[in-house]
Amino acid sequence: MNIAEEIRCLCREKNAIIMAHYYQRPEIQDIADFVGDSLALAQVAAKTDADIIVMCGVHFMAETAKILCPDKKVLIPAPEAGCSLADSCKAADLAAWKAAHPDHMVVSYVNTSAAVKALTDVVVTSSNALKIVKQLPEDKPILFGPDQNLGGYINRMTGRKMELWNGGCHVHARFSEEALLALKEQYPNAKVLAHPECKQSILQHADIIGSTQALLNYAKAHPEHKSFLVVTESGILHEMQKACPEVEFIAVPAVMDDMTICQCNECEYMRMCALENLYNCLRDEIGEIIVDEAIAKDAIRPIQRMLEMS
């Protein structure tokens, strides 16, 4: 057997489910039982009857699965896979911000640690953030974090004036407006699909703004469009191309820290999961996620509220 077949055999033997985010390597997406965005991963984790959940994603995703499934073993093939957005908001700093605004409710993006979620009133994802904020009382002031670009987009769409945490995703923050405009000239009939974690300078050129799932759904629902410029982590192009083989999907370049242009904007943390460490993780049941019981007890409430409001 090859390694992929061995992984599938281990899943059957151990009653394990492999869950993968759209930003994972193509071979990881292909071997997973379920591929989705953060909201879909949380929804599936909450309902699975598997004994073991293997989360092919970054650390906060595995933490969320463990909070939702405290009686299941949750493993992550790359425990060192962090998130620049989650790292930008520490629990102690959020607690101080919250204490300085005692009349505000806290809305936190799912890209946060369990400890931050424990200080939150409701968690949101890019799929449901706009929908959930629209359901909150208009006279209730809100602290939104940690993604200021997503928060700014929601403010513009709703007319709210949420206070925004100064954080961002390093992948979505580095897309090049100049490169996007050049591609629009090169592909004048292409529609621009953009994630709301991008800066406003990028979003102003988008035809469709949405989560990875929403962007994929749009492409699938509109076969009349033969080309798309995609402004999100390039891992989603694998599923887009599988779903729409006759369509051309072009990844918009990014400006890197050394000012070079990267033709394929990838999250290095998402790429840490490979078939080899997935196999080792499942075979030896290593990389287990443990969440402090007190933190998990407080963190489950805003997550459940998100699922109910979605």
C-alpha cells in the first residue's frame, strides 16, 4: 500500500475522521473525509460520531474541534502550525481591552485561541460574521477582533461603528493592488473573488466578497464565467479547479516582506501538514489537543451561540 492507502486503513481501524481546511495542500484535501472553511469544519466536528478527529489545519481549528467534542480525541498533524491572526490577540490583552469598555459586547473571529474565545460573547467566521452582527442589537456597542479588515468590511456593510482590534492575516494583508489591476487589464472579462480579510484597497475592486466557501459556491453557481481572479490563500484553487474544470482560476500575486512579488500567496502554517506527518499522527495518535477545562467551559458558549445564529 502507498501512504494514502495506509492512512485510509488507519481511519477505518480507529474510527477516525480527517478534516481539512481549503488552504491545505492538494494531497491533504484529496485524502480528507471532509474539506471546508472554518464554519463548516466546526459544524461537522459538532456532529461527527468518529472516535478520533484529525484536524488538518492550524492550531485554533483543532482547539475549536476539541471544545465542541470534549469526549473525543482530537489530533493535529502539525502542532506547531499557528496563525498570525490568532497570535495578534493575546487573552490578557483582550481582557484589558474588554475591561476598558465594560458596556461593550465582544465579537471574536474564530481565528483566535481558546482563551480568547472564553472572553467572548459570540464567535464568528468569515462565512457568518455579517449575518451574526446584523442580528445583534443595534444599540449595543461592540468590540470586534482580531481582524480589522473583516471588521471594517462589516462596519461598511452594516453602518455600525464597532471598535476594531488592530490585527490581520499576514496572507490576506499582502495582496498587491497593483498586480490585481494589471491582471484585470489582462483578463477584462474575469470576475474578482476576494476574501473579506483583504484590505479595502483590494476589496474595492472585487465583484464578489465572501468566505472561501462562498467564493467556491459562486464559481460553481456561475458556469457562464470562464475566468476568475482569486484573492485569497491559493489552496482554495485546488477545490475550485476540481469543481469547475473548464474555468480558469488565476491566483492574484502578493508583495512579500522583501518587496518581491510572490505569484502564489500561500500560508506557510497551513502547508505544515503533509501526508507523512498526517500518517504518523494517526498511526501513533500524537499531536493530541488538550484544552483547559475551565477555559473550554467558557469558550463553548460563544461557539455554540455562533452555530445557533448561523
